[in-house]
Amino acid sequence: MSVLEQLRERSGNACELCGSTENLMVYEVPPVSTGGVDGSLLACATCVNQIENPDTVEPNHWRCLNDSMWSEHDAVKVVAWRMLNRLKPEGWPQDLLGMMYLDDATLEWAKATGEGQEESEKVVHRDVNGNILENGDSVVLVKDLKVKGSSMVAKQGTAVRRISLDHENAEYIEGKVDGQQIVLVTKYVKKI
């Protein structure tokens, strides 16, 4: 059974955030480390678009979080927590956040993207040209890099797809080069 089929069965074929039954898709909750059913949720196109594009957020659409924040599935709770934090200036999300409980591991996952932090507290990753890097971006190496602990040399021009960010240090990202997961320094990569 595919992830989509499992999520459709789990959710009763409805968006796990707002309950819509149209334009449903799998949304992998960043940072994607586990993926699969536990790291994903079934969401409608409206929810996914507003999650990925903060400028398009329609606050009244998210009043549905009053129900979905109580989900038994961590991926749903994580997205609900992030959206409530994003909508804090509206006022009503403050009360819901006060009622919401996430265990330590789930809260760490929810905070992994920097949602809920003040702008001055966020760790911002920038490439060699100053472009902001996000989880899932693709980068290219701008110089040959020796990989510590191995004889491997990652060559200039090598593309690294679906990077993940180190949320404690703005200088480090992770990605796969020649099938090996390595840590890269942001000043040696360029966003593509």
C-alpha cells in the first residue's frame, strides 16, 4: 500500500488539517528525515499552498486548527503548531497554543524550521552569493571539497539535491554526494 493510500485510509479521505475532500496530496512535513506515513499528512492544495507560501496565508482558513491540533498523529500536530505560531498576531491562535501539548521530540520537530521564533532568533543559512537556503533546496559546490574521515573529494560543480539545514549553526547543511550523506559549509555552495 502506497503512502498516499495509507494516508487516505488514516484520514478518511479528507485533508487532515481543514477537512476538505478536494485536491488532496501527500505533504511531507519538513525537515524531511523520516518521510513515509509518520512524517507526512494528507492535505488539500489550499493548505499546502498557504503552508509553503506564508504571504498567501488566509487566517480564517486556519480556524480549522481548533479541531486538527488534537490529532493523534505527530505530523498533523507539528503543522498545526507551526501555523498557529505563524498566525499569533491574529490573537485567537494564542489561546489554542496555550492548550496544545507536544511531547519533547514532537516539539523539537515542530521548532526545527524556526517557526515560532522571533526573526532575530532564527538561524538563517545563506549560500556563497547570500541567497537564503531552505530545506529541500538544491545546491552546487563552488570548489573541490575534501570529505573528512574519507578519501573522497566532492568535485566543484557537483549538484546536491534536497539538502537539510543544521538548525543550530547557519554555516552547515547536509546533503548526499555520490550516495554518501555529508556535511557541507554554506560558503562553498551556490543555490540552483
